[in-house]
Amino acid sequence: MPPIVTILLSGYLVASVITFALFWKDKRAAQAGRWRTRERTLLAGSFLGGWPGALAARKLLRHKTRDWPFVLYFYLLIALHVLIVGGALWLWFR
């Protein structure tokens, strides 16, 4: 496997674990009525490579699944991320 792919996959893994933890913390805060994590922070973690972890958290924790503005931004962000990274990899290996 080329080093760039290994670096990207490692980055995705680390960012996904951190983003999953952010979603988990926000879910627990919501249940306890405590201060919540900003949606902007959750989206930033997703954009910085943590979107696989965010997808897993949304599914496993059933968190942030009904907030339609968040859901729309989240999926647009994933599409943008895939286009940018996919395009960069396509240019790199072309």
C-alpha cells in the first residue's frame, strides 16, 4: 500500500475515534440535561476526517438523527469531503 494511503487511513481512524467520542459525550450530556457540544464542533470533527466515526455514532447511539439542518449539513460535508479527498487521490495516482 502506498504511504499516502496508509497516512490517510491512519488519519481517518484517529479522527473517527475522536469524533465518535465527541458524539458519545454530547449524547450523554443531552440525556443528563448538561451543557452540550456545539454542532459546529461535531461537524468540524466530521470534516477533519472523522465522518466515518460520526456515521457510526449516529447509527449506534441514535444521536443527531432528527435535527434536519444538522443532518443536511452533515451529508453535504461528507459529499464535499469525499470529492476533495477522492479528487486529490485521483490526481496523485493519475
